[in-house]
Amino acid sequence: MRIDLVEGDITARSADVIVNAANSSLLGGGVDGAIHRKGGPEILAETRMLRASRYGRGLPVGQAVATTAGRLPARWVVHTVGPVFSATEDRSELLRACYTNSLQVADDLGAVSVAFPLISAGVYRWPVEDAVRQALTVLGAATPHHVRAATLVLFGSEAAAVGRAVQAVMFP
């Protein structure tokens, strides 16, 4: 699987799957809110159905579920809930599970390309350098059946510079 890092807005990426760094409610806020706004009411309708059926208490951290992509330049959105960073508790396994489970859902859908945001690195305060390292650890070891290209979409030039530096060390 090819892995690319790009600077940009995930809602503008063209891919079979766009991964949403959702909150557990699946109903908006942060990256989740941007995806809902740009994707339109179809995404909200499906996330409400998920809440009414399987995820009444919300989507658990590290798990992933798919919906339509609505008006986004994708076929599906895979929603995953990242962990909030803690300086006193190692939650890296949960963060890696977000990438692993999102990639598995995308692969199960038959997706060939997946665009990921840097999960938990925004309002959940995960340090960007380590967030990139966790993402690349999972994506670099993955062997999906269908997915051939994964793009890590980094928001802002500072995050993109950090991402490229981490990638250069991990994959010289």
C-alpha cells in the first residue's frame, strides 16, 4: 500500500473513503462538524440511525463505522473516535486502533483509496509528532486486500512539516 502525506483539508480530498475523526456522538464538532457541513444532511441522517440502533451510547474510542459520504468527493465516510491525549496514561494503542479499524472498514467496503486526518491531534491534544508516528506505524505495517493508497492529510504547514520529518525518519 502506498502512503502519502499531504497538507490540506480532508473534506476536499478525493478518495473512496474519507476518515472522520469523530466525537463519540457522531453528530458533529471539530473535523466531524466540517465533514457533516460539507457532506450534507445524508451523513447526519445515517449517523442518527446508527445512534438509534447500534451506538445508543455513542461510538466507542478506537472503533470505526461507515456511512455515505453525501456531497464529499468520496463514496464513504468512515467515522472513528480517537482518544484524548493523556500525559499520565498511555493511550497509544487506542489511537492505533482508530487507524487499524478504519482501514479494515474501508477494506471491507472494497475501497482502493483512503484519506485519513491526523486523528486526535486537534482538540484531543495529541502531540503532532507522536500522532504522525502512530498513524505511520499502523499504515506502514498494514496489508489490506483492496486498499492500495492511504493519504494522511495534515492540516496546516506546521503539521505537514512535522509529518514529513517523521516520515523521513521512519521510512528513509
